Amino acid sequence: MSAALELPASTFDPTADPVAQARAIAPLLRAEGPKIEALGQLTPAVVESLHASGLYRTLLPRQLNGYGAGLATFGQVLEILAGADASTTWCLGQAVGCSMASAYVDPAVARDIWGDDPRGVLAWGFLQQATAKMVPGGYSVTGKWGFASGGHHASWMGAHCHVELPDGSILKDANGTRIERTMLVPQSQLNWINNWDVVGLRGTGSDGYTLTDVFVPEAYSLRRDTDSERRIDDPFFQFTTTSAYSSGFAFVSMGIARSMLDALKDLAQAKTPSNTSRTLRDSPVMHHLVAQNEAKLRSARAFVLETIRDAEDCIRRTGSLDLENRILMRLSSTTAIQHAKQVAEFAYHEAGATAIFASNVFEQKMRDIHASAQQLQGRTGHIEICGQYFLGFTPAARHL
């Protein structure tokens, strides 16, 4: 069911074009990139630009002062920004995906987290070990979570938990699978673990965090992507947070790859490799390889956009997102991540020794794209799931 919310005026123009906003702040991200890399977190200037542009609210519903944009627009925003600074873009993509939780809580809770606070941002990390014990009025939460990208700049944090019933047993669904609920807690209640010491995406600050016997009211918990808990009756929310993360992070990878391929083309105009007399630009081999990689990257991008459009059409026609469209979205996003990594590796290799110096763009971007491809959305096992479907099996839908 839908619910009307009375909210204060937004600090940004919700009728603006998020893609244009992304283009406008990209130069700042590019300039702040070295500071972000060194700091291990986003700089205050970048965080402020994300708030001022409203990009944290790209998928947030209009009634919560969001853009209410679709996945294609969200992807284009991430693609543009990833070419400027991948760490910033990764944090943004994570927070925007988390904002889809707004459809699964009571309107008063949504107002508290996003509506009353124009700088309200929700982030969360990966469940490592956590339990929410049922107590009167809510839950007592203890646990540990990791990979909390952008969490240091969030006002609220999510804590995915398995639920312990009063008798000590774990809550399960009809199939015997443990049910996971997400607890929403203010940033101030977390204990951070500074363990983000990595090769790529260093600036995301994706540290771990813990909670110990923290009380969470029932209203501040939710079961994501579950029809029975959805409070906003908008066709967009037939997409899941996985839909947002898979397509969104595919665009992050493609944005990094695009910037590296363009950087190679710029380098080729003047670079003459050792022991040769012609520039890279004049090499017939380079002509072929650049065209080949342009085709690979553009084809991957077109496939992702096509599956988003087809999924939107399916939702309009039937009221829900069917298995085939979920499979195709998974296939397009995972292959896009893999193809983007291949294009990036081509650009890095063909740039020669130039690419290994930290003073050039290739070195950090190469680390960042390899880190992005290691994430869940790029897992090669997803391709197997898609293949099962095409051969007549019914694959498990956990990661679709």
C-alpha cells in the first residue's frame, strides 16, 4: 500500500537531471581523487557535493524528496562518476541501493531516516556473524559486519541479522531457510573496526563494524525485497536491491574501463613505443584492438540497458518481474563487469611502461577495476546460474 508523507522542502531540486548533476561534479571528484586515495575515505568536499547534487537520493521515492529515477539513470550516473573517482562512485552506489529500504518501513521511520534529514544516508555491510534476539518491543542486536562501503559518511547503518526467537531457536521460513532481517541503527551506536587495507577502491573506507546488545525497535527493522513488507506501492519496487547493485556496479566497472580506454586513445596520439618509429596511433594492430575493445565495452553497456528496459516493460505489463528477466539482468550485469575488466586490462597493457607509474591514470584505475570485479556482483558462478535456466533448470533465486 502507498502512504502520503508530509516532508520539509528538499535542499536540492528534485526535478533536475541526475545525469547532468553527475557531469557537473565529476571534475571535483577527479581533483579530490588523490586525497581520497590517501585518506582512505571520501573527503568532506566530495561528500558535500553528493548531498548538494542530491545524488544520494537518485533512487529514493519522490515522496521522500528523492529523484525517483530508474535503474538506467542510476547506472549512467555511476558510469560518469566512476571515470572520475571509482571509490566515491562505489560508496554512492552502495548508499543509493540501500535507500530502497525506504519502501519496506513504516512512513514515520522513512521520514526519520530520509525525510526529516536532507542529509540522511543509509549504508550497511556484509553479515559476518550477527543475531537479533526478540525482546519486548523489538530486538537486542549483537554482531559483526564487514565491507561497509561509505558507512563512515552515513547517518544510519543497517545490520543484517538472523532472528533468535524467545525459546532460543532461529526464525526460519516455510522452506527451513533462516530469515534475515535488517536492523536500522544510528551511526553513533556503531563500533568501527579499521580493517580496510586493500589494493583497490582504497578510498571507500569499507571497514567493519560491531554492535553489542543494542536495542532496535521493531519498526526500525525490515525484511528487504519482500512483498508482504512493502509499504510503497510503486512499480519500481518490483526491482530488488540486488537489481540495483548488480546493474549499478556493472556501470561502475564500465565507467572505469571507459576512462582507461579513452586515456589510452589520448596517449596513442603522441606515444612512440621503444624500438619503433611510429606512434601508437599509427599502428594497424592498435587500430584493430581499439575497435575491438570499443565494440566489447559498448556491447556490454547496450546489453545492460536492454535488460533494464525489458524488465521495466515486464513490470508494466504483468505487475511483477519474472524469472527470465531477472536471469537476463544477472547475465548482462555479470558479463559487463567481466568484459569491462578485460577492456581495462587491454588499455593498461597497451599503454606500456607508462601505465605502471602512479603519476598516470592507469595504475590506480587498474587496481580499482580489479577490486570492483572481485565483489559479489562479478562472481563467475552467476553465469552458471543463468546457463541452468537456459537449459531448462530452475535455478536458485538468491542472487537474482
